[in-house]
Amino acid sequence: MDGQVLTQMEIDRRIFDLYDEYCHGGMDRRTFLARAAAVTVGGLAMAQALMPRYVQAQTISFTDERIKATYVTYPSPGGTSGTMRGYLVQPKGNGPFPVVLVVHENRGLNPYIEDVARRAATEGFLALAPDGLFPVGGYPGNDDDGRTLQAKLDQAKLRTDMVNSARFLKTHAMSTGKLGVTGFCWGGGTTNFLAATLGADMNAGVPFYGAAAETASVPNIKAPLLVQYAETDERINAMWPAYEAALKSAGASYEMFIYPGTQHGFHNNSTPRYNEVQAKIAWDRTITFFRKNLA
């Protein structure tokens, strides 16, 4: 195992379970590594292999000629500080473009999420990836500190910052007014929340392994949803039966896919939880869904 990057198949299932707990704030990095080392021979190496490698994971360069990326600030009344910043990626051309909000995980706007915004822009969407940590200094350059910062925020104000980000993007000068939202982990749950909060102002939502919207808010959902789940993700998947029942009762339009052989976080290509085949299928479905509903 020395020096090499382990594959998903070489990592003990129990290490993945610990990593999931660590990612969602159940323990700090030191505790995670110590508990992983105690689980099995080579457990420490397995745990270290799960840490993100963002440089190697970049798929679209920030200098790619098909896009133009900038950081923008905008008002966010009722949010953490009243001002937000996001990573805005414009396709080549003058627009207007259908728009896609890309919502980060529970650790702020890291390089993976910026890359996802660039991927969306290369497909013809004006993409905005807001940084919920901007009011407290921005994504700090590593996920551990980002996770700690995000957990300390007033969560209602953080969600308000995401609502304001969606409205800023929808009304942007280069926007057609057709708004799609996608997000991952915390961002997946936020995608569901935004669908319920924005109602008819949102035109399509693609939550990746995100917590369900509160049942009482589901009748407000007007956007069609493409709900994406990992096969092995017990905590999130347990929410689906009640969520589906509420969506059906509300007459909402939705599709749901569970991706075989995948863990929570399977779209994130910076860690071994990444499943290249299933991530590509899920992303292709995402783009097709947005093209259909944001045209």
C-alpha cells in the first residue's frame, strides 16, 4: 500500500462507514484516523486514501477557452452577513443562457464544486456555485476547517444565502430566467429545500444523495426533480419512502435513480468513493434533464 492510491475495492467497508460519519461531522480528523487504524491492518492507509485530491480531480481547466469564470458578490438580505460571493461560470457567447445553481457539500466551495460549475458551463448553462462560507472568510482551503466553519453557521441564515443566490442567478442579465439547481450531500438536501422554497421560480432540480425536503413543504414543489441516490447510503436513502409519498400526494413530477455499486459521494472524483461509470451516467442524466426542462 506504500505510496499508491487505493481503489474503492481495496478499502474495507467499515472504513467507508467511519469516513461517512467523519464527513458529516460525527468526529474530527484525528479520531477518524485513529478509529480507522484500529479497525483492520492497513486501516490508516485506507483512511488516508479517502482524503480528497483536488488537483488530480480537475476535469475542466479554469482557463478553458469554452468558458469564462469569475467570482462575483451580490446582496443576500437575511443571510449570514447580508452579502454573498459565488463562482460564476459563463459559456462562450453573449447569452442569454439557462442557469444552473451548483450547491456545495457541508464544507464550503471547494475545488470539486468549482469544477462541477465549469462542467455545467461547458454544456451551455450559466452556472453559479455560491460559497456559504464567504461571510466567515470563505472556503479555508481544506475540507476539515470548511466542515467546522459550516457547522458553526446559523443554518437558517445559510439556507437564506442559498435562496438569495438562486434568485440572483435567475435574474442575472445573461439569464433566460429558467433556473435549475443541483447539489451534492448538504447541497443535495439544499436542492430539495430550494425546490420547496422557490416553488414555481425553480424550473428543475437534481439533488445528489441529499436529505429530503420537510414533508409539510413538499406541496410547494413545482419544479420537476431528478433524484439521485447511492446504493450504499443508509441514512439518506431511509428518507426516500416518505419523501416519495409526499411528492406523489402533491402531484409533483419526479424521477429517482439508485446507482448500483456506489457509496455516498460517488460523483465526487477527488476521493476513492468516486465511481467513474455511475458518475458519468448520473451527470449525463443531469445535463439531459436540465436541457429538457430549462429550454
